Amino acid sequence: MLSTLTVTRPFWRKRAGMLQRFYQSFDHHQTKRLSYRISDLAEIFVIRQSLRLELTDSYLAKVWSCSIKTVQRTLADLEKLHLLKRFTDKPRFIDGRWIRRRVLCLILPSKKTASFLNGHDDRQAKLSLQKEERKDLTKEKSTHPKMCFADYLMTRQGVSRRAWFYWMRKWGAIPSSFGYLHLVHQLIKNRADILESILFDARDAKIPENQNLVGFIVEEIKART
């Protein structure tokens, strides 16, 4: 392990302990194998006391006991996680063969790197959720002219903010009242069934679709929530 290495320079002994603690915190279920590999790789950097090394794929295949393709895939994954950086020169013809020089740079952990790793899965889930929400908003925009608000709510569990203000504007709500309408929306944003029921009651009462309907909806929401 990194902490048990015999390093002559005190600065590198401190780095070895820091790297070991960082990679232990990095060791979780989805990146457990990666944490072992980056730890083994960092051990080489610490032994040679340099942050820039020329390490071939065949050498790393022996260190990690894997294939060349796995080495290349692992290096790409480590680079995406901001743990490593690869610098490759253009191919050069030397001694009758083409040679491409590649330098691996070990990136020392920072607060930015740690926060990236800790929130990596959460951000992926958040981005996926935002993508689905954008799809929903696009669907809402396309369905507004084709169906009434009550029919639209039958397909939803919640009332999106965009749909709510779309119909409030369509029915003639005063722009200066949008701040208050935002507060009203908070009461039914997860209860599309309540708003759907109110709209059907308004239809039975033959309330015209204008500012009278907006006032009726607001008063009924306040009464039913």
C-alpha cells in the first residue's frame, strides 16, 4: 500500500499518505476495481517520485493483470474521473519503426476532484431527470392547443408550473397577479386530481373561460387544500 512504501523525500511520504486516504474514500461499489488500479498506479508514481511518467500499455497490463484493451479502457475511465491525464505526441519514425510517446500525469486529489467523485452518480441521475423533465415540457407545449386543461390533467399526477401559467394567461389572468398565482400553484403542484375536479365543477356550473374561471379556481383550491 502507499503508506508502507519506503520513500526518501519527506514531501513524497506526505503525498503517499494523502493519496492512500483519498483512494480509500474513493473505493465504492461502482468503482471498486478502478480504485484498486489507480492505487497501484499511484504507487508507481510514488516509488519513482514523479508525477509524470512514460508507462506503456504492455507494462500496465502486467501491473493490473489484464489485457491491453482493458488498460486503455481503464485509463480513459480514470481520465474522465479527473484522476489521470494522458499526453500523447505525434508518431515518429525512429530506428526503422513508428513510435508514439505517451506521458501519464497523476492528478493529485483536490476538493474539486473529491466533490466530483462524491456527486458523480447523483449528477448523472439529476441530468437524466432534467432530460426527462424537458421531454415532459415539450410534450406539454405540444398538447396545450390540442386538448383542454382538464383532459390534460387526467394524464398527470402533478401540475407543472409551465402548464399552470400557460392556462392562467390563456384565461386572462392579470400579469401582476402571477406572484400570487405562483403561491397558489404550490398547493396543487402534486395534486392534479384536485385541479381536475375543480375544472369539471366549473364546467358543470358553466363558468366562462376568462378571469371569472381564474378566480373560481383560486378560491376552490384554497378551500380544498
